[in-house]
Amino acid sequence: MTYAGWLKGLDTGKAGDDARRLIKEVQLEAKLHDRVTTLSGGERRRLGLAEALTGRCDAVLLDEPTAGLDPQQRSVFLDVLGGLSVDVLMSTHQITDVAAQFEDVHVLRRGRVLWSGTVAELRDLGDGDAKAGYLRLMQGQQ
């Protein structure tokens, strides 16, 4: 983590301070002195998120961040995302992840915006179910 901060131009002291703050933010304090190779997949994802946040960014872009995580790790990861004080842009096929943590949704198809709205509006398209709303959009039934 300190190395990631240093790579982003922070001096060693500031990089270390940032690392400690972010390790806490992604709920990895108990693993502070563990080797990365001993971390679970979900813990590695959270460590990667902390590295991305090093240096006080305004936004973070995530591509399928919960893919391959078990339900508990997914839940912890999404809780961490929900507690961040930066904008999160996430591409995912996990509609339940979107509905649980985000306010705004943009549905893309073939690289173009097909639909934009709120999670509530997406649910409305699916008669109360965000996943059904997404599927309706993708099938051209909106």
C-alpha cells in the first residue's frame, strides 16, 4: 500500500499514513501484517480498491469487482463501496449489486447508452424488480 502511494507521487510518510487510513476503510486492519499471497480473493479485491484510492482520488472505476467472490465476500465488498466518500463507477452484470449500492444506473449495449435512470426507475420497469427491469431493457421491451 505504501508503495502504491509512493508510485502516485506521495512522499514516504504521507504514503504510509494514507495506507493505514485506507486499510481501515476497506476493513483489512486484521490483515495489516499478512502477506498478500495469504489473502482471500475478496480481501485481495478490497486491497486493490484501497490501492486505487491512494492519493485521494475523486472517483474510482471498477470492472466486475465482485465477479468470483462468494456471497459473504461480495457483501463485505459492497458494504465497503457504500461507505466510500468518492464517486464509484462500476460495470457489472450483477444487477443485485447495483440495486443494493447505487442510485444511478446506465445500461449499455454494444458500447452505447441504452437507458439511464435511477435504481427505483429500473425497478419500476421490472414491476418492482431491478433484474426484471434490466432484462426487459435488454430484450427491447421497455
